[in-house]
Amino acid sequence: MADYVKAVVTTLVSLATFAANIPVIFVTFRSRRFDDDSVAKVVASLAGSDIVQGIIVACCSGVAWSLQPAEHAPEWLLRVVNSGMYTFGMCSAWHLAAVSIVKCTVIVRPLTHFTIFTDRVLRAAICTIWIVCLIISGAINVGVIEVYFNRITMIPVVKRRNAVFAPAFAAINFAVATVIIMTAYTKVFLVVRRQVRSTPADVLGSFGSRTIFGSSVRSAKNLFVMCAASEAGEQKFSTFDIQQMSA
């Protein structure tokens, strides 16, 4: 009974991922107001990465629904799911870092932003993130000696000859992405505070400084929470993977 409850929860997570991210891509490419919006384009690419993760979660729920506890899922399917969870978790983290950098330049360098992040530069950056992550997806399958589906965590467990490299590489990537996000939004926070302090009170109005300052803080906090949640989920999988390998 518990397995079916977990399968239902996993299915709902997958559906929620689709419901949250498909409209983002649709609105971004259908609305002309986002044609010159660099942040919107990166967010749309992030939504694409999250949709792939939703498909991977759907595969996990499909395995849980279709197999009995004593049955084994195809090894190739479990390898693909494990690679996808690992790869697109990092892909989303680097997209969040890219969003923070673009937002930082919009606020800190508003006059030179469009010369820094031209369409060509933006497309090259997004393509680089996707290509590197896809290369990593194939590379992490090297040295795999065993793979099976764990019904407790509802994810594939992979045992490798080198039990430390993959989790350590993921941890380094998420740590670097988090540092980039925090650095960019700390810069935004400081610039906005300096601008608010240097602007005359009669220009801002009675609540102007509070509104601008609060908006900056909320923006930094929300993106940090998104990255922290993503990193915590990836570290949970990596820690469980290490424990299984050392058992």
C-alpha cells in the first residue's frame, strides 16, 4: 500500500512540474513583449530543463506502477533515469546561476546590458549549458557495475567502481552555482541600497525606498531558496547513493 501512495505522490509531482513550466515556455515564445527580454529567455530554457526532470520523475512513477516488488526494471531504463536526474539537476542549477547573472547586469549595468548579453551571446551560453550537461549525462554511465530501482526513495540506485566522484562532482557544481547566485544578488542588493540612499526623498515618495529595497531583497531570497531546494534534493540522492555503494 505504501508503494502505491509513493507512486501517486511521484505522479503528482511530475504533473505539477508540467503544469508549472509548460505555460512559461508558451508565454515566453508567444508574447512579443518577451522578444528582447534576456531573463525571460533563460527562464524559458530553465523551464525546459525542469520539464525534462518532470518526464524523468514520470518514468520513476511508471516503474513503480508497472512492476511488482520482486520484478526488476530494464537496466537501460534505470541508467537513463539516473543520468537524467543527475544531469538535469545540475542543468537547472546552472540555469538559475545564469538567470542571476543576467538579472544582475540588468540592474547594475542597465545601459550596457544589451551590449553584453546580445542574442548571440545568450544563445551560446544556453547551448553551452545544455551541451555540457548532455556530455556529463553520458560520462556518468562509465564505470557502472550495478543499477536497481529502490522502492523506498522511488529512484534508481547506481553502484560505480568509483563511489565518490559522481556525488563529489555534483556537490561542487551546485556549490559553485549557489556562490554565483549569492554573489550576483548580493551585488544587486548593495547597488539598489546605494541608489535608494542617494535618491532624494521627494523623488521616491514616502514608501518608495521601502518598496524598491524590499523588492530587491525578495528577489534575491526567492532565487536562493529555489537553488537551495534543488541542491538539497540532489544531495539527498547523492548521499543515498554513497551509502548504498559502501554497504
